[in-house]
Amino acid sequence: MSERLTRADVVHVARLARLTLGDAEVQSFTLELADILAHAHDVASLDTAGVVPTAHPLPLVNVLRADVIRPGVDRTEVLAMAPWAEDDRFRVPKILGETT
């Protein structure tokens, strides 16, 4: 990496993030963030031309059941158990605390 992260860069980013940092924190973050960016640069410079993209390192397969249509519960029966029903639908309070 040709240019190092500066103290002014850290102060600028902290201001954008609305963080208040002390002098010791600015100094510490300057060194730590510079190391992180240098490592990211090292990773970015790797030759990955022959590497197949992966979403997960292990060959996992979802174990979901088949999506099969099956009969549901009768609407009239379900609405009969509801605390409130109106016009063949569930009725729910419009505003929190409404009782009817």
C-alpha cells in the first residue's frame, strides 16, 4: 500500500461518524485501521483468476421438504375461533389499546 492512513483521515472519519475521540484513541485507531487497510490491500492483490467463487466453504444442501399444496383449515371454522371477525375476515384493532 503506497499511502498510509493519517491521523487527519481518522479524525475526518470520526467526525463523519459523529464520534468524539480522544488523542490516545485517534493515535490507536490510526495504527489499527492502517494495519486493517494494509491487510485488505494484501488480500485484494492476490491472484484469484482460477478460484471459483463460493458462498460457503462446505458443500451444504438445504433439506427443505417439497412444496406440496394441501387442504387448509376451513375459513368459517377458524373465524369462529377468532376474538373478532368482520365481513368474513379477522378484525384487528386499528390503534393499540382499542378493545372493540
